[in-house]
Amino acid sequence: NSVSMSESLSNSVSMSESLSNSVSMSESLSNSVSMSESLSNSVSMSESLSNSVSMSESLSNSVSMSESLSNSVSMSESLSNSV
């Protein structure tokens, strides 16, 4: 059950190259209410090679209210193997 209210002004430039193999098994029961206002300018360049296997069971109740003003420039290269 989810209720979401969002206002967003976003300018984004993204360049990404990704090679990914993923296997995921998940069971989730979630109730979430989120209210967010965000003004964001972001430039991101990322290269990632990732192999991931994840199994998760989660019961979550979350209420979040956030206001954010963010300017971010990020460049990242990551090699990750996770089980």
C-alpha cells in the first residue's frame, strides 16, 4: 500500500555504461508514505561492472518526509561482486 506525493524540478545529464548480470529473489510486504520536494541538478558519469546475487525477505513500514536542494557532480567507476 503506497501513497506518494512528489514535486520535482530536475535537470539531469547522465552517461552510463553498464554490464550487469543479476539474479534476484525477493519477498516483500511494504507500507510506505512518502512526501518529497526536490530541486536537483545533477551530472553523473558512471561505468560499472557488476555481478550480483541477492536473496531478501523484508517487512517494512516507513514514513519519510524530505525536502532537499542539491547540486551534485559525481564520477564513479566501480567493480563489484556481491553475494
